[in-house]
Amino acid sequence: MDLLPVEIRVGVEGGAAALPVLTGPDGVTTTRRIWFAEDEGGVAAGEVPLLDGGVIVRFRTGDGGPDDLTVTLRPCTREQLVGRFAARFDATPFTYRIEQDWSGEDRVLAASLVHDHPPGALVGAVEPGADPAAPIDAVQDQFLHACAPAVPLDGLVALGPVVSTRADGVRLDGVEVDVEAWSVAGTELLEASTRVRPEDGEDADALTVRAEHRQRQLAQAVRERGAELSKDPVDRTRRILTALAAGPRR
């Protein structure tokens, strides 16, 4: 079985206000808007059933680039990734990736199918009263039905927008890091992430050792910039969706 890349993430205190601490005052950032689809009945009760079922449906728009709709299974297992979704692929406008997702002591598997759309194409799907399931195309629908058949996609509502401010390829003491702040509903979150990709001839144990070393490097690099690591173990997507589900509807 092929080795999988490892995405390593650390939360940083301070939200968007702390972003320049990591990027520097002249850091180049992009700003986008993010929505999530959730079960409307669950949201009315302050719950997030799709997320609880391991399914994340995310829309991103703005910055002049393409929109994208991403369907993610997290956490998932290799056994549930069946058929064409058992291995990564790129087939424009789709990108399908499987990777390990590390945050602190939490290590899970995540599989994401991204569909790029022309700029502005997804805005209508997240308007009040619209059906956010409408732009989920046949390939993404196949992915969900094959790999997460127990999760229904009827009666969805769009939650957001979340304002995302992001800087990619930031160098922190020799570690290449992506930094992203999310702001919504009185909640401010900041996260730094880096990827460790398998090397030729490397086995699983060697990859794990290298990823653990990078995880320590990332945490140390953030601290040495004068930023404080978050003490909250709850993942960013859950905190944001919980805040949106608890807030007023648009």
C-alpha cells in the first residue's frame, strides 16, 4: 500500500490579529470566503450531523481565482475508500487526495475530492434559500455514496461566510508553512500547517519519524516567532461549524 503524505497542523492563539507575527508585516495574503453545507434540521437544533458523520462539504469563493467545492471524509479508513477512490488522482477539474491529518496527538486519515469552478460560479449555491447540494456533481456524489453511504445529503443549508485570510509558503526557521486565519460569528482562529511527503524507498516507520520531527520543528518555529500555541484541542472546522450552527440564520 502506498505511503500517504502527512499534513501537520497547529493552532495559534490570537486569530487574524496574530497573522503578521508569523508572516511578517509585509507577508502576502489572499482573502476568500468559505461556506459549509450542513443538515438544515440538525442546524435548527444546534447540531452538525454531517460533521458528526465524518463528512465536510466546503465552498470557497473570492480572491479572483477559481471557486472550489470540496467534499472531505474525515476521519475515514482505507477500507471505506473503495473503487476509483482507493487511490489519489488528478483529472481536471478534479483533485482527489488522501493524506494523514495530524493535530497534536490526534492522527486521522482524510480523503478530499476537490472540484474547481469558474470564479463566482458557486455564489448562487450559498445564497439564502438555495440548495447547496445542487453543485455537488456526479463524481462527488459517487464518492459520497460509495465511501460514506450512511450520510444523507437531503435538506442541506449553507453556513457562513467565514472570512479566510491565508499566506502560503511562509518560511519559519527552515520549515515551509501555510498560515490561515478564519473569522466568523465572533470566533477567530489561526492555524499553521506543513506537509511531509513520502520519499523514494522510505517505509512507514521512517516517514512517521520524519513527520514527528517536523511536527516538533513546526511548534518550535511558531513559538520562536513570538506566537502562542493554542491550548484548545478541538479542531478548527468543528469549532467554526458549531459556532455557525448556534448563531442566527441569514
